[in-house]
Amino acid sequence: MTRQYKSRFEELVAKLSDLKREKEDNKSKIDSLDEALAALEEEHKQIEKEKIDQIQGLRKQIDDMSQEFANMLKSTLEKMSDRIKEANKQWEDDNDGGVLKHFDNTQLK
């Protein structure tokens, strides 16, 4: 009985030792995985920050280009308005005399 007891006790001690070693191995794996997770989270945050900065830069660039385009359109509209006014004035100057002559000729008859 003592021999069986000692044999069983040694088996349990060996099993306990194996389980403790396995526990330590698992703990070290968990620690390394936690470190890897923390590194990945940090990398993700950094990439996200860079993308947000890039988006903000592109939005500013779009706003600047939009403002430039609006200014170009305004300038073009002003130039076209000035040219139309000049053309209308010239047409009125050229045609007022002709219309008056035509009006005078039709009244005299």
C-alpha cells in the first residue's frame, strides 16, 4: 500500500510540476500577446491620426481651390459684364443716329 501511495504521490507531483510549467508557459505567451496587442493598438492609433491629418489637409486644399475657383468665376463675370456694357454702349451710340435718321425720314414723307 505504501508503495502504491508513493507511486501515486510521485505521479501527482510530476503532474503538478507539468501543470505549473504549462501555466508559466501560458502566462508568458499571454504576456507576449498582450505586448503585441498594445503595439498593434498604438500602431493603429498612429495610422488613424495620420489619416485624419491627411483628410484635414485635403479638405483645406479643396476649400482653397474652391475659393480660388469662385474668385476666378467672379473675375470672369465682372469682365464679361464690363464687355457687355461696352458693347451695348457702342451699339447704342452707333444705332441712335441711324434710328433718328430713319425716324426723321419716315416723318417727312
